[in-house]
Amino acid sequence: QATLKERLAELIPAEIQNVKETRAEHGKKSFGPVLVDQLYGGMRGLPALIWDGSVLDPEEGIRFRGKTIPECQQLLPKAPEQVTSLSKDWAARAAIPDFVEDILDRCPPTLHPMSQFSLAVTALNHDSAFAKAYQQGVSKKEYWQPTFEDCMDLIAKLPNIAGRIYRNVYGRGKLPAIDANKDYAYNLATLLGFGEKSEFVELMRLYLTIHSDHEGGNVSAHAGKLVGSALSDPFLAFGASLNGLAGPLHGLANQEVLIWLRKMQSKIGQNASDEAVKEYVWATLKGGQVVPGYGHAVLRKTDPRYSAQREFALKHLPEDPLFKLVGQIYKIVPGVLLEAGKAKNPWPNVDAHSGVLLTHYGLEEMQFYTVLFGVSRAFGVAAQLIWDRALGAPLERPKSYSTAAIQKIFKDK
Ligand code: FCX
């Protein structure tokens, strides 16, 4: 049976040919006009990147390599041997260098877990196979191989980093060892101290999958791809992803949702009426704040990642009071956002639900939530980094314009 690396080596030549033919046939075709508004408007909708791992449809949501979340749930994992050998490979790579442990142990517990996460991941660049191979003059054609090794190391080391941050910051004792006979989700749960709870382990399997990738234009994915395009190694590139994920409009929203829910509960009490909840949502908007967990730059319907988590909750924790509040909010917020008339998408995204599930099993420290998002996002970003190096993706360098230049270009048009 082929290893992941051997399988990639088989696939890469055909994909290089595929890209070559696609460019020969379509390379000079236009994707339509670019509007000046798109330059000022965060490039929303601008076709600008290639990202093969997943594609996002505004109505349907994410598909991973062409498959919806329910389809993935049916299909994965159906290859026990591959799962076992991959789990063993990651377990063998999981240890982090002493000096990185030291960096984490020296961080004050008041430093946000995402900053600690980013520091540790960036520091792993000390042992980058890619950086070393580059210094030794590796040929372009071989770039993907040390990139693959770095990406596997990166993914493998994240549970130890996340577990160490969690235990350091919240005083949860020493990290146990990785178990080479168990899967990644079990090991992650165990390092956090929740391995005994089989439902939590199951939740981690769902969580890791649905957060892994959301096409290429979101801040964390794009930041990783952009930095990787400078041939910065995967640790530096993924460190950039994490810094982007740590923003409240992106991955930090899962923390913000829980803070918002708790504030709501303390303000209007538990089991509050729909009217009281509605008033609280309006107060949030009138205070000039966003309703965290709602809206999306691309999606125009309920995020299927939200739905997958809701299904999990209906099965495992239907009576949880916070879950009920999340369900109540789902009935109220879209109407309010529509009435307010600004948000293009009034529906919930992935972050509206994840914190409630974690809290249910006792992982209540909301400042840690985005770290779990980051562990998951490594899978999607790493996969694309490998493909980018295999396909010879160029340095990213779009053109920027000054407002004066825009005015000049369109002066007499
Ligand atoms: N609450 C209040 N206002 C909202 C809103 C929300 N949930 N969503 C959008 N709006 C507002 C925007 O702030 C913007 O206001 P402005 O005109 O005064 O600047 C206006 O509606 C139009 O924005 P829109 O085009 O709909 O959305 P964008 O593509 O600009 O932004 C995000 C998308 C996700 C950033 C936005 O919906 C938001 O701030 N949501 C809350 C934060 C959140 O949940 N982020 C997580 C998203 C995601 F799933 C992830 O990355 O993890």
C-alpha cells in the first residue's frame, strides 16, 4: 500500500499536465470585468487564486474535493489501513523541540493562546526541511518533497503545541504522551485532557474535518498561500495563517460568540423570551458591533458546517441550555439582520455553533477556541502549500493603485 507521499508522487505529473493543458486552452480568456469597487471593497468576488482542496458555493456551502459535508461523513474514514499508517506517521513526528516547549512555558498566561500558537509554529521553522533544502540549492522540481515533510511535521506537532498552551494557560497539569496506536483526534483530545470522553473525541473528528478548509480566499488560507509563495517554509506560512485566523471577523469569532452569549445570559437571564433576545440583538447592532457567528463574505445560506454541528448537538446534547439558546437565536437573528438591512448574509456561520459544543464537554475556556480552529485549518493550508510547490505556483504579486491613479484612469471615461 502506497504512503501519502508515494501517492502524491504518482499524482503530481498528471496534475502538472492538467494545469498546462488548462492554461493552454483557457489561459487568455477573461473572467469578466474588475470593478473599482472591488479594489476598495476587500476584493470580494474577485477571481484571483487557484485552490484545489475545496470550493465554496454561496448557496450550498463548502465541498471538499467535490464532496459535501454529508457526503464526506458517509465516506470517511473507510480506509482503516491508510488511517492507521497515517496516524502512526503523525505520532512519530509529534514531539516538539525543547526550545519551543521553553518558549511556550515562558509565555505569560495572559498572552492570548493564539499569539502563543503563532509564536510556537513560527519557531518550528528552526528545523524546516524546506528551508534547509533551499539553502542547499534544491531544484524547483523537488520543492514539493521537503514541503511535504514540513507539512506533515507541522500537522503532527500541533496537538502537542495546542495541548501545552491549554495546560499552561489554564493550569491543567502535565501533558500525557501521544499514543501511536490512536488517531489524531483521540490524541488531540487526550492532550487537552478530554480523551476519556468518547463523545468529545467524536466531536473532535467532526470539528477537525469541517474546519480544515474553506477554499482559498479567506484570510487564513490566503495568508498562508501568499506567504508560501515567497518560498517561506510551511511553518512561516502557516504562522501567517494563524495571525489572520486570530482576527475577530475570522476565526476569533468562535470565542466572540461565546462571550456574546454569556453576556446575553447575564443581562437577560437564562430562558429569556424571544422578545428579550431580539432586543439584545438590536442593542448589539445599535452599539455599532457585529453579531458574531452570523454573516459571511461568500455564503448566502446557513453554513453547512453550522448544520453539521447542530445535528451533532441534536443527537448528543439536545437538552443543553446553551444549545437551546443557540437554537433560539437562529430563529431570531436572521430576521433582525434582514430588517437592519446591511448584512448581505443574515445566516449563521461555523463559529455560531462550535463553542457551545466545546463548552458542553467542559472545554469552557473560550479564549482557547480559535486554537482548535487553527489546528484544523492546518490540514487545508498545508495541502495547498504542497500542491503549490508541486505545480510551481509563482510569487503572488497583484497590482495596487492609489486613489489618485484611479481618478486619473477614469477621468474622461
Ligand atoms: N452583524 C452586524 N453587521 C454585519 C454582520 C453581522 N453579523 N455581518 C455583516 N454585517 C455588516 C458589515 O459589518 C457591513 O457593514 P458596513 O457596511 O457598515 O461596513 C455590512 O453588513 C455588509 O457586510 P457584508 O458584505 O454582508 O459582509 P462582509 O463580506 O463585509 O463581512 C463578515 C463578512 C463575516 C466579516 C461579517 O458578516 C461579520 O462581521 N460577521 C460577524 C463575525 C463573524 O462571524 N465572523 C466569522 C466568519 C467566518 F465564518 C469565519 O471566518 O470563521
